Amino acid sequence: MSNSDPKPRPRPGPWPPAPEGSAAMPPSSWAKRTGFKPKFSGETNASDSGQIALPPRPREPGPQPDLETGRARPTVTVNGRAEGEKVLPPKPLAPPAPAPEKEKMVKKRREADGVPKNSSNGANGNGAAVPGSDPPSQHRRPARSEEAIDVLPQSVDDDGVMARHSHMKYELRDTPGLVPIGLYGFQHYLSILGSLILVPLVIVPAMGGTPEDTANVVSTVLFVSGVTTLLHTSFGSRLPLIQGPSFVFLAPALAIINSPEFRGLNGNSFKHIMKELQGAVIIASAFQAILGYSGLMSLFLRLINPVVVSPTIAAVGLSFYTYGFPLVGNCLEIGAVQILLVILFSLYLRKVSILGHRIFLIYAVPLGLAITWAAAFLLTEAGAYSYKGCDINVPASNIISEHCRKHVSRMKHCRVDTSHALKSSPWFRFPYPLQWGTPVFTWKMTFVMCVVSIIASVDSVGSYHASSLLVASRPPTRGVLSRGIGLEGLSSVLAGLWGTGTGSTTLTENVHTIAVTKMGSRRAVELGAYVLIVLSLVGKVGGFIASIPEVMVAALLCFMWAMLAALGLSNLRYSEAGSSRNIIIVGLSLFFSLSVPAYFQQYGISPNSNLSVPSYFQPYIVASHGPFRSNYGGVNYVMNTLLSLHMVIAFLVAVILDNTVPGSRQERGVYVWSESEVAQREPAVTKDYELPFRIGRIFRWVKWVGL
């Protein structure tokens, strides 16, 4: 590039000018200007000083293709030389005069935008410039207000090393062998054990189910999760994402369970409420499938950006604060110890490596559960929670002795032998559809679930994008994403037919598991799904999980929901998190997601009112006393319930503000998806996302769900 190029004159650089060879300040990042070093960055590779190093780059090897957009990205340099470059003795020729620092920045950003230059490498590093094409000087680089974040976010591992997805042990299509795949698949599922089993442990007791009912629902969840994961990795997005009962569906399920019409049920209320939940889930899931396979999801993607996804998913985790520690306080010496153990393993011991694996970081949840459970068992057997003349099997309402009344709560929550689920569970049990009876369809409950299915789709959009940057060659196309959402809808239909109590969707925690375990192999996830199906047929497995004490479940949920809130906020790394626009939008979304539902939940309840439900379920009985009161009871139910859900308020506030407040594409962090035409020409992208068994040929004419 010379000064004679017919280009607009570059603006003057900083004054005084930086010395020759020094790093230039990237004008597109407030963080680099202030010297701030984020753990995750949506920018290019940063040096230790927080600036982007711009040493002279050799022509060979060419710039590597950017994995998110296919555009050329800078070659990684070490001490001023390209990685792997041989050191040659200096030539006697005089070096060319250095270009101005501003001109270097313009050239570098033009290369990152995929603008061809006078070299043998094209936009993707594998093609020469086409003769006769417009010269580089005639291509206008987009202005800052038009730019999107189109470079793969850097991540910093626990050793402080900047790395892209190349640090993964196994990527998407790797099949190293049966033994490694089996070990890593088992590790993958064990590390997200809490996400798979905790939802049924919450909703079944709330429905009045027995420990045997809880064991049966847990086995059903394992079976459906294995089947739907296989379907998703084969015919959905094909990313290594585990399908299961998401926490997104937990709040509306609890709202339906605590509906006024279910309070006076006598006998087996569990099956009656479960059939109502099944009907709502089936219709809402069919709506989600239509949203995906009809192509409407591709249009809806224009409204979904990191600034929308972040507060929406964070609100899911923050909304259960009334359930977490209040239950832990029923037996503080067990619940608090478990929380401390999980924090110790996941934070303070996260860098401890045993046989090359960070055991404490990967297995923080199951290790904390096992140690606490063993300690509680020893305390129970030692008689720490045995009181003379008191029997745990006697209902609290029938206890006459004041001494026993005083200790009945500790006996119920601290002992580990109060559940007989393990003893009563059969060795073999096959979960089958409609095992609880014929589903009941109620329009008002179905409408609530339909709205929640949209929130679940928003959650999956963020998971698809984040996981693809770790394991795949590029992000999926809009058609692949729509196909994945459509299959998630069909998977939730299966969950409704089998009766898991909630819909099936991508587990958000799966993305964190991929980053921690460094295992992104599709085959490993599929093998783990087969193992999950086999375990679901062993009734004792469900009985064992159902026998986890309630206090330990609440302690695990405190950690899992905190992780979910953090994972939601981590989506801001794809945008300019320091932008005042984004700060205000996210802050308003989070605050109103807590404050508006609190108004609906507390409306019409006097401080001294004697409610028949536990205090941690009181936020979900809003349908009977909410402020929205019209002549139509169904409309009152829908409006009071929806506006009391934290994630719904967060989504509404975020999507309205983000799409109406002016902001550049880079500032908003607009998700960059692969273009269908480009993806079809690249074998790597085709192999990553193309449907197996040549099924993709069926969808060639349907562009919105094809590759």
C-alpha cells in the first residue's frame, strides 16, 4: 500500500508517534486502550501488555482462515516470528522503509475482513487473487459502525496460555479409538451429572410423588436424554451437545404444579399433574419444531444477539434464589459443607492434575456429592440424628411430644435413610411412552409452555455458537441452526410422551464442560448416550439417584444455578461488554427480571397469610392472586404466570432495547453464522454439519434447514 492509492486519506495516528517496532493500539477495543486483559475476548490475539502485536509477517505460511467467518486471521507470532518459521541469516539488502503505524493497522484489518491483497493467499489462505478483479484499493473497508465481531474469540486456559480451539484433545469428527472415546464420553456425562438428574428431584416431590415415583422419572429422564442426544448429534445441529431437562422449563413447570386447581387433589396427585404437564409440553414442543423446520427461526435470529442471550440465560439461574439456600439451611452442617467442597474443588484445586487430568475441576460436582453423602451416612449410622422416643416415619402432624417436634426437621433433612427408593426399585424397568396415562391438554398451560419454548430456543442459539467455536471448523449456518431447533422440538415431544415433566433442550452447562474437559468428539457423546440408555433400564440406578437427600440436592442446585447465571453472562464476550449501551441494557434486563416478577409474586399476599405451600414454592402460586384480573380466568392465569417468570421479563426487556437502541454490529456483538453458499464449497464445513446417510439431499431444496 502506498500513498498514491486512490483511498481516503487515513486519519492521523496518535501523537507523539509510537517508536518503530512497537505495538499499535487497536482503536476498536476499549479494553486494549485501557490496558485491561479479559479472560475471554472478542478481539484478536492480545499480548501481555494488552495491545495487539504487529510484527512483520512472512508471506509463507499464509494467514490461517478464521474459523468463525472464514476470513483471514493473523498468523500467531512468537518473538516477532511466525510460529514454525525458520530463522534465516539477514540478507545484505537494506530493509524497506517501515510503513506508518496507522497504515499497518488498516492493512491488518483489511486482511481480517477478507479483502484480497497482492499475495498468493486469498481470503481463506488457500486461493490466489483472481486476475482482472478489482484492485484492493477499490474495496471499501466497512466503517466501524458497520463492522461485526468476525474473529474467533480468544480464550485463556488455566495456565494463562492464549489458545483457540486447537487446544482441544478431540475435536468434532475425531474418532481415536473405542477406549479413549469411552473414557472421555463417561467423563463428559459424569461432569454434567447435576444437570441431568436435579430437575426430576425437584419437580416430582413438588407434585406429591413418592420416592418410587422419583426413581421412575429419573430413569425416564436418562432414557429420553440418551435417545434425544443421539438424534441431535445425527440429524440436528450435529454438535456434541447433550439434550436433557433444561432448567429453562423448571420455573413454568413449578408454576403449573402449584396451580389453584391442583391444591385440593386427594390421593395420587402426581399422575394427575404429570398428565397436565405432558399435554403442555407436547403442544409447546410441536410449536418449537414448527418454528425450526418452517424457517421462522432464521428470521427470528435477527433479533437474537449476545446482548439478548446473556441476561435471558442469567435470569434463569438467578430466578431460583428462593429455593437454593433456604433448603440448605434445614441441615446446615451438611448442605454448607457440600457447597464449600464444590467451591474448593472447582476453584482452589482446579489446577491440580492427576495422571494428566484435572480431576477436581472436571468432577467437582460428583466428588462433592460423594464425600458429603458418605459423611452424612456415617453421622446417621453413628446416631447423630437419632433422638430418644422419636420416629422419622411418624407424620409431623401426629407427633405429640414437644421434644420430637423440636427435632423432627433435622431428622427429616439430615438423615440419609429416610428414602426407600433404592430398596423398592426393581432391577430392570423399561420406560415406555404414556406410562403415566393419557396426556391432558389445557390451553392456558400450553400457552405458557409455548412462550418458554422460545426462551429455550434462545438458550440453544448461544450454546450452538459457543460450542462450534470450540470444536468445529466454523459456526453452523442459519439452516443448520434452524434444523437443530426443529429437532429439539421433536425431542421435547418425545419427552412429553414419555413423561419427564419438562421439555428436552440443549444443556447450557455442556459448553462449559467441553471447554473444561477439552473433549469435543461427537462419537464420544454418542457413546455416552448409549451408556445412558443402558443405565436407564437398570431400575436400581434411578432408585440410587432418587435417594439423594433433599439438602444435598439444594446444595448442588446452588452451584449449578450460579454456574448457569455465569454462563449466561459469559455471552457478553462476543460483544463490547464495556459499552455503556450494553451495560445499561443488560443491567435493566437483569434488574427488571427480578423486580417485576417480585411485584406479581407478592401482590395480594398479606405478611401474616397462612399459605399451604412451602415458602420456597410461594413465587409459583401467583396465578391465583396476581394483579392481572379480567373477566377471563384463563387470560388471568397466562398473564400472571408469564409476567412472574424472571427469564420472560429479561428476554422481553433485552430484545426490545437491543433491537431499538442504535448500536454498531460490533458493539452489539451480532452473531456471525456461516453462509450457506460458502459452507457448501468447503469440505470441512460440509463434513461437520452435513446429515448422514445422504439424508441431506432431501433438504437441498429447503434452504432454511439445509447446510
